[in-house]
Amino acid sequence: MAVSGIALVLFLFAHAAGNLKIFVGNEDFDHYAHWLRTIGTPLLPDVWFLWIMRVGLLVAVLAHIWSATVLTVRAKKARPVKYAHRPKIQGSYAARTMRWGGVLVLLFIIYHLLDLTTGHLNPVGDSSRPHANVIADFAPDRWYVTLFYTVSIIAVGLHLQHGIFSAVRTLGQQTKHGERRAKAAASLLALALVAMYLSVPFAVLTGLVD
Amino acid sequence: MNDFWIEGEPVVDKAAPDGPVETRWERRKFAAKLVNPANRRKLTVIVVGTGLAGGSAAATLAEAGYRVKSYCYQDSPRRAHSIAAQGGINAAKNYRNDGDSVYRLFYDTVKGGDFRARESNVYRLAQVSVNIIDQCVAQGVPFAREYGGLLDNRSFGGTQVSRTFYARGQTGQQLLLGAYQAMERQIGLGNIEMNARHEMLELIIVDGKARGIVVRDMVTGEITTEFADAVVLASGGYGNVFFLSTNAKGCNVTASWRAHRKGALFANPCYTQIHPTCIPESGSHQSKLTLMSESLRNDGRVWVPKRAADCQKPAAEIAEEDRDYYLERIYPSFGNLVPRDIASRAAKNVCDEGRGVGPGGLGVYLDFADAIKRLGRKAVEAKYGNLFEMYERITGEDPYATPMRIYPAVHYTMGGLWVDYDLQSTIPGLFVIGEANFSDHGANRLGASALMQGLADGYFVLPNTINNYLAAGPFPSLSEQDAPVVEARKQVEDRIKKLLEINGDRTVDSFHRELGQIMWEYCGMERSEEGLTKAVGLIRALKEEFWTRVKVPGKGEELNQNLEKAGRVADFLELGELMCIDALHRRESCGGHFRAESQTPDGEALRHDDEFSYAAAWEYFGADGKPTLHKEELNFEYVHPSTRSYK
Amino acid sequence: MDIKVRVWRQSGPSSAGQMVTYDVKDISPDASFLEMIDVLNETLILNGDDPIAFDHDCREGICGACSMVINGVAHGPEKATTTCQLHMRHFKDGDVIDVEPWRAAAFPVIKDLVVDRTSFDKIIQAGGYISAPTGTAPDAHATPVPKKDADAAFEAATCIGCGACVAACPNGSSMLFTAAKITHLGLMPQGQPERDTRVIDMLQAQDDAGFGGCTNMGECAEVCPKGIPLSLIGRLNSDYRKAISKH
């Protein structure tokens, strides 16, 4: 859970950094997208690196889902009879929404791939013009897409707020002082990521980027 | 001779070596027969109880290679009531270089026991005390340490040397977990068969030897007979005869009493220790009492209003000159630090005068106002913070703002089954260790000595002495059909059936409460011939009422907590009577036993060594007959009886 | 004060259970929660009903026997307080209070509020000890222990094994219990030789007993009556990582 999660968090930051290219300029953004396909050349043939990345991510996602499923199944088995009275849990909101939050994030990723990777669900759907795809996606009349995107990104943020701390703990963080720092860092990183991802659709929505 | 008891032949401790006290234990160990390691696997020992004594004995016997079967009524051996001991454990390590020694610990313990304990046993206790600390440290018990990494010690219970090892206020817990973990290790290795939630209800004696027990599985209600080559009782004390005590709710005398009924002598039942600093009762719902560390008396001042009329007023409204700091007034040199029994009795006296405070007038103030003024709130908090919190949690009162209320409560019982130097009872093959026996504390136990004795018996004494008995084994194997086995089982089944069939109109608890009130009133801090005589009559009547009016709901073949309680209360009713008779026969005051008729002109305890320098071992004579008294003379070759004075 | 309690009643391990409502009249605010149940039981017995079975023993917060989930919270609303030390003054007249047993597959219900916690003993059997047979010990001062370590070990060792951590954990995990013992023994020099096998074996025993996995949610530490901190789980994880990398 922790190892696959950390790999995915690193990817999310790289992905977010790329997204911000859109503020530099349309061409730069398209150029960046194109560059992704050429990384590693000429050592590797074109697009190979991208596929290696994709396979790596898929493995991480599957490992993450698999571990989560094992934990969930164990948890269900560990408490066959539910409490009749179960109040709001005392720990954090983020911690107790990991599972449903995770499912939401997964659904979003599938949609996101069909939208901006394969182009099937995108109004433009032209893989040679990623910038146009993005602009079309978050057009004001498609507010529901922006809303879903926003909700999903916030879900990712909450998932990471607990996830990053939990990963650090699982890997052996053990002091109370460190716990406070790990929790603060997790919140900060999650917040930064949410801000980075949300800046794009809202920039499109407000016409800052077109 | 008299209406209450018969005097029988003296009882003699045949296992005790004579000669110089320093070498008696060595010589006994050398003279005792050994068991070949290969033969130990063929020998089974039953251990009842998993507290400090039972847990340490079970672990040690299993390590030695015996097959051990262990029983406890709790759901896990870790919950035995030793866990609640707060203060510490004494050991003659002399790590402080303050003049402590085995001899001094021996001397203090004999004197503290008011010259009613055996010198041989106490000396051995002091000797092995040093091994206990080594053993516990090796197990990882996190004792308090100093900055240099060495063990910290404190002075405890009025001794002049610092010999008490402790783990904050949870020494009992940490020591018990050490023994429990050693025991779990042996359970994991298959050397101990653990039976939690099992209660011993009868002893099986075959050919005059203790050969097993009858137990009830408290979950299913199943009755089984368990066989062994020797039986060890480590079932604790009987303070719950008073209903309200600092004991756990489940603590009971049943295992000991069943053995007593089958012939084991019960010694000095009237010696009970009453602890002065407990939280008073808050009402009729009260189910137990909670002890607060005696260390509170180091800085707190004990007082009550001078006039009974002031008792209803809040403490803050009682002017300084209207307060009676009675301990400081009566005992100017020791003041608030007088020994437990004296502090307890003084509290009872002022409450009897109608000057008690709080619900029912059963309480005295323990005031920290002066300490807070002198040391500052911070310092008081650092020293007693956790105790203050505990007090506030229970009473809802803030002890920084209003004085604490305290009252004495039954805390420990020095009496128990009579054992010889080998810790063997008068029934061959039945050994008794820890608080369940009578051997080491005499008429009064010193602070931090209970943990010492429990672990001494379990780790070091019993595992050496039991070999001498087991060397004659394995004994002939038994079957369920053997007459004594069938009979013991039938006794248990009949008793359960009888309890369930009465179906009367009073709950078990109501009887237990009433018995407790009789015991507290007449066999508590101060006893008199008149009161004790009356108590015997009241208890006999109550016993009769119990067996005709008690209502035990449910069945025998299920978890039935009221059935468990009913059996225990039935035994407490018989024990209570014996305690009163023992108290009646001992027309002297000593240690935890204060007879109103035997006091000095200033109201201090007065011993009569010429008449009562013996342990009173009682033989059971049927529920309605008279018990027989067997005296064991006590000889003091080293520590000569003297009178305590704390004025 | 007058209150109502809704209590889980289950006649045996295999029977179905249900919440049953009882009125408790005129209970003193100074009574403890268990004394309130005592008072209720006295009434039930005299009315010919089956009294409520519940585990309890020392009633001073140290034995770890008492185990009630009160209004959904293990040991009830007061922080760092066992059920036996919870007093009725923390409730209001007219309150309806739900009382349930610990719920976990590894703690099956025996009757009403009584559960079987033998699985905790099994975890200790697997390695929660230092092997030091009686008589083998060197002098207590042979190995000094830094005060800081001894104090931290003591803090971890104050665990009373009540199981509230499991009862509260959404995953039904016993990680805090196991971590407390790993920490206690792992901080003492005497505990070093078995440190690696201890953590591996205890975790295995914990999984075998049917406890859930830990996701660091922290519900356990919130309800722990002894305030065992969540950070100890990190220590266990660190020990585990080191142990498996060596084996």
C-alpha cells in the first residue's frame, strides 16, 4: 500500500508540473505533450518510455487496489457484526473516507484516460492537439465536467492527506514529534497538489487560458 | 470448654530446619529430595490462580520440566488482582548503601508483623528478595531508573532504608505482566495447559493426598475433574468477605475454603489489613473501594471538624481553629505518618464520635492546602498529579480546591491456609502460596511486602520445596470412576443444584452486602467480645436465610455470573463465622487485630505474648459444628518481641 | 437521575442478539457505569429476568476486564478512562445510552457483553516475552538501562490488554496492542536478542487470529484508556521492516 502509493504520489507531482505548462503557452503545452512521447530516444524507440511509464503506473495502481481490497476484505471479516450505534468516527475525515474516496478516484482515472488520453470522451479528441482538448473539456457550458473534475481532485487531496502520512508511518516513522511533522507535510503536499490540478480548469473556466 | 471452639493438639512445622537462621534455607534445599529432569515430564502439577504467586510458580515449574495445568476465573491470566498493586516491591539489595541487609529486612518484617510470624520463613523471604529483582529485570520489567541507568529505590511504609523498587504507581501490573509473559511463553511451548474462565470448586483427595480438583467451565457450565500429582493453590486473599474492599470483584475464598473443608487448616483468619487512604463510599450502589497510595500522607494533613455540628458545612467554611488535626494531636512525633492500622483506627474513632465528613459521615479530610502553599501547586501536581486525577475521576471533586475525603478499607488478609516451611498444607500434596497462605506477614503486612512474598513463593520457594514431595511420584493414575473422584464431583453438582433450586426472593449481592456490614461492624478495625459474639449469631442466621431465600437466576450449563457469586458468598458466610471466632479467641491486640479489651491506657494495641505467641490454625468441623484450634508456637530466637510506639 | 439503556442481549455464542431497552430509575450521579448496571441487574433478577452478563473485575481501571462500547465509543465518552471508572455524572437525566460488546471476529461474543479475548493471549504467546527462565538472571545492575528508554518502555507497558483498540478500529485491527508490547520489550536491552523474531511472530499470530490490517487511522489511540500513542505502530513497522530484511 505504502510503496505503490508513494510511486503514484510521485507521478501525480510530475503530472501536475506538466499541467502547469499550459500557463506558459499553448505551443509549449503541446510541445511538452509531444516530448513525453520522445523521452529516451534515441536509446529507446519512440513512445517506448511512455509505455514503460504506463505499465509501471498500471502495476502501481493494481498493486494499490489489490492491497486495498485485501485490507478491506480483512476488515469486513474482522468485524462480521456491525455496531448498532456507530457515531462519527473520532479520527480524521480523510482517514475514514479512504475506501470510498479511493473508488471515486479510480472512476475518475478511467474517465480521465478516456477523456484526455484516448480522446473518446473529449469533444475535440485530437491527440495531436492536447491543448485544444483541455480547453474544450472545461468550457463553461460543460460545467458538470469541471464539477466532477473538481470533486475528484478534492477526493485525491483527501486521499493523500491521510495516505501520505499513513505511508510514512507504515515505513516506520515512530516519534510523536515526527508524527506531527508527517501529518503537516501530508496536508501541505495534498493541498499543493489540489491547487496545482485545480488551477487548470479554473483558468480555462475564467478565460485566463484559452 | 466454650460455645464456639474446641482446643485440639498443637500443630508443628516439621519441614522447618533449626540451627542458624542464615543457613536454614540452604540446608533445607540441600536436604530436599530432587526429581530427575527426565521424570519431571511424567509429573503433573495443578496451579490454581495466576497472580504473582500462581503465575510465577506455573512458569517456573513448566521451565523446570513439569507438566503444569493452570486455572483462573478471569478471562486471561494477566488480569489477576496482583495487577492492581500500586506501591512497590521490597528487596534487600542495599543499592543505596544505607545500611540495609537481608537481616534488616528480616528484622523489619518480623517486627512489622507484630511478632506473629515465623522467623524461618521471614528470613528466607528476605534472602530471596534480592533474586526477585534480578529475575524481573531480566524479564524486561521496566522499573523506575535514575539518570545513570541504575534502578531507583524509595523508602516506603515508614522504613528507614530505601529498599522499595517500583514502576511508577503500577508496580504490581508490571511484575504481573513479567510473570504472565513468562507463563504465556510456556503455554506457547505446550508446557502449561491454560484454563482461563475456570473456577475450582472442590479438592480431590485420594489416599490422603491432594490429587486433583473439580472445576467448572464458567462459559459452558461443564463440570470436570482434573488430576495431578500435586495441587498448588495461589488463589489470593479473602478481603471480599467484607463485600466492600479494595479487592477485585471476583476475588474469593472458595478454592481455599474447599481445601479447608477437606482438612487443610486455616490459620489466623482474623488478621486483616485495613488501609487508611481509600476513597469513601458514595452511596448504596457502592460495589468496591479504591485505594490511593499511602504516599499521600507524606504531604496531606488529616483532619475533621472539632464539632459534630460543623460536619455538614463545606470544608472551606470551617475555620482553622475549628479543625482537629487529630493524628498530629495524638501522635506528635509521627503525625500523619503513623502506621496503617493506627491511622485507620483513629479515623474510625473520630467518625464514631460523629465527626466524620461526606456521605453517611464516613470520611475524614486529607488536606493539601498547606502543601500547595508551601511547595506550590506545580510541585504537588508533579508528585501526586495522577492520584489527584484518579480521585477527581471517581468523586467528581477537585482535590486542589477542596480537601480529599478518605476512609479506611479492607486491603489485604494476612491469614490463610496453614502451611509448613515447604509451603505444604496439612493435606499432603496441597501447597499454598502467596496471599492464600498465612506464612510470612504475621499479624500485619508491611508496605511493598505482598509483591515480594508472592514472587518469592512462586519463583524461588515452591519450585524448590515441591520437588521433595514430587520425588515420591508419579502417583497411581486416577479414573473418573474412583470413589473419591465421583464423590467430589457429586458434591459440586449437588451444591450447584441446590443453589439454583432455592429460587427465593433475595439476590446474592444483598446477602453479600449484609455479611460485609456485619464483618465491618464487628470484625473490622476494632473488635470486642460482645460484638464478635453478636456477629457469630448474626452470620449464622444470615447463612440460614441464604440457603432458604437466595435467588439465583438462570441455569448451571451456561455463563451464569450469579451462580458463580452465590457459591462464593456461601463460602464467605462460613469463613466470616470462623474469622469472628478466631478474633474472639485472640484476647489480645496485635497488628491488624485490635481487641477493645486489650489496649494500653492511651488506647494503643496491647499484645499478650505470654498467652498468644502462636499461630492459630483452625480445623473445619462441619458447617454447624465447632472448629478445632491447633496452636503453632512461635519462637523468637533473633528478633525479640517489643512494643511498637509511635507517640 | 433516570435514564434508559439499550443493551445488547445475546444468550450464547451462536445465538442471534438484539438491543433491548431498560429503564434505570433514580441512579446516583456518583455511581460508576458498572454500578448502574449492577443496580439494573438486581431489579432484573428480582423480576425473574436474566441479568446482563458483563466482564469486570478490579473496577479501578487496571485489570482490563471491563469492555463496553457506550454510545458507539469503546469505554464511553471520557478520554483515557475505562468503563469501570466512568461515572454517571457524565450523563444527563433522561439520556438513552447504547451499550454493546466489543465487536470483532477475533473477540467472539460469549454472552451479552462478555467476549472472548483469548486471541490477545495468543499474540503474547507468539513472542511477547523475554526468555529468561527463573534462576538464570544476572544481577539487576549488570546492565544499566538509560532512564529515557526505561520510561518509554514503561509507558508502552502500561497497556492493560482490554481490547478497546480493536473494538474502535474500523478495520478490527489489534496493531496498537501488539505495537505496545513490541515497543516495551524492544526498548529494553534485555529484549534485543529476540527482537526480530518477536515482531515477525507476533504479527503472524495477530493475522492468524483474524484481526484486520492496520491503516493508521488512529481510532485505537483515541479510545485507549491508557493513552498508548499511535506512534508506537510506526516503531513496530520499522522493527518489522528491519527484521524481514535480515531474514
